[in-house]
Amino acid sequence: MVVRNLLVRPFTKETETLLKYTMKRVVIRPVILTAAFLGLALSALSAWAQLKPELDAKIPFYHPLTQVKGRLAISGSESMKPLLSAWIDELKRRHTGIKVSLTGTGSQTGLTDLLEHRTEVAAMSRRMTSSEIAEFVKEYGYEPAEVPVAIDALAIFVQQNNPVTGLSLEELDSVFCVERRRGLNYPVNSWGLLGLTDEWFDAPIRPYGRNGKSGTSYFFREEVCKGGTFVSHMVSGHGPASVVMDVVKDPHGIGFSGIGYQTSLVRAVPIATVKGGRYVEPSFQSVMDGSYPLRRSLYLYVARAPKKELDPVISELIRFVLSTQGQQNAVDHGYFPLPLAEITRVLAKWSPPVKSAAIEDQPKLRD
């Protein structure tokens, strides 16, 4: 379903290239947009709309309590950049005096910028480690404020015609990782070793993944490789969509990226926590109940000194991100919303006392 990608991700240069390549593979010759073709496209849109998770009706609606002004720098995750851009645009529409700079070259870069005082907010598609928190405390004298903002599923992609029915974490470890710390005593370098037969039996497995600065790369190495290193022949993509593009081009390829980057030419392989266990597809239900093993949260980390007055721009950004409108943005970008209990817990730390009536009337449905 090519049209689905239009809804999941906005047009960055990378996703536009991926979409163009996908369309070349799907449309063999120029076509005229007939009523039948438009009907098919609308059906595809409707099908994806039905797959999107519904927000909890109790998630608070965002009201700007007062107009705020100021500048803010955000640096970090490349995967999160389109979503962050959407949040920033929506916030600036409500607060015209806000100016925000956004740099998205990797979670590690965001953390480095935060430690070196080049940004106020680090966007990370993984959690900070205890050693990174200790380094932050050494620099600032207090711990960073951790703000979960959405939930993501890391998907394992293959081409649509690849017959593999599922993979275990042990098998993924032996495909992607040098040390094989999950216990398989042999490298998995051909599809026959994963149970495929006929013309697939001797076909080589060609792995694709993310570069070392990305939170996606770190998360995969921690959760799948158990802190190990990637095999030398893995091709490292510079962005989440480039991994999918590599798999689209390679019939024997396998790659990891966020579930929201799926197109009609690849599919997400169901994953089992242990070899011989139940394969679980990445879905809203499996991600939210924790049965899908490659679930992760996305975070904003803020240098917020204890007992210091809240920065009004950062406070409004977090209030918007954790609102109905902000969480709907996350869903529209292919992520999953946070549970209401977690939103309530975080908002209690960032919502200033109510000083004036809301200046934005709540619409009947959504903003």
C-alpha cells in the first residue's frame, strides 16, 4: 500500500526518494488518474485509517493558557525529526513569538549537544544510560528531566515475496551481530539457515541497518545483540527510510527501521523472543501490551534545574506534545500514543499553575 506511506511520514528528501523508487517499481508505464484509480487510492487510505490506533478520550486537550515568547534549540534523533517538526509547527501556530531551531542527525548527537550546552532539549529514540546520566550530572550538577513522548516499534523488513514466516531474537543476533551473545554457535548468513528452501536455500542474507550515532542503532545493539557489535558486511544507512530503500532494491536483503517507514514493497517480519516461541507481529495491540519484543519509547531530555522556574517555551512544548493534538500528530507519523497514566504522570511535573482562562476554544472533535 504505497499510499500508506504518505500518511505515515511527511516528505523529507529521503522519504520522497523512497516513494519515487517505490512508484517506479509499482507503475511500469505512465498512467492516467482515472476514477477507478482514484477509488483504489481512497480505499487504501481508508484501510490505513482503520489501522491507526485510537487515542484515549481522556488525554487532555491542549489550551495555551497565555502567549509565550522565546527561543529554543532541539537536537537529536533523525527518526524523530519529522514528528518534531510537526509539533514545532503546531506550537508556533499558537504562539507566534516562539522561535525553534531543530537539528536531527542522531540521538547521540543530541546528547552530545546537550552535554556541551549547545541545545536545551535532546530528542532521543532510546533511553539515556546510567553512565550518560552520570556524565550529565557531572556537567550540570543535577539529573536530566526525562520526558517520554511516544512509543515506536522497531521492525525487521524484508521484501514482500520473501517467504520467511518469522524470526527469533537469537536468529536476528546471528544475522546482524558479531559476538552472537544470544547463544547460536554459528553465523546465519544464508536464508537456508532460517528454514527457507528451493531457490532461497543458498541465497545470501544481506543485512542493512542504521549508523552508530542513531538511537535506532543503539537500541538494536542493546536489545538484539546484547551490547555486541554489527557484522562488518552490514550496510549502514544514513536515515531510517534509506534502510527500507536498500531492502526494496535487494531481494535477499533484511533491515531494521521504525515500523512507520513500511511501504507496499516490504513487510515487517513477526518476531519471537526465543527460538521456537510464538511469532508476534508489530501492531498497536502487541506494542501496547508488550508482547512485541522490539518496542521502544521516544524521549525528550531537558536540562531543567531543580526548584527553578519552568522555561515557558519548553513547558508549552511538552504540554502540547502530551496533549490530544500532540499525540494525534504522533499517530499520524506512524508512532503509537503514550498510555494515559504515563501522560498524566509527566504532565504533573510540567504544567504551570493556571493563571488565566484558555485563549483557544476546544473544538468538538480535534484541532
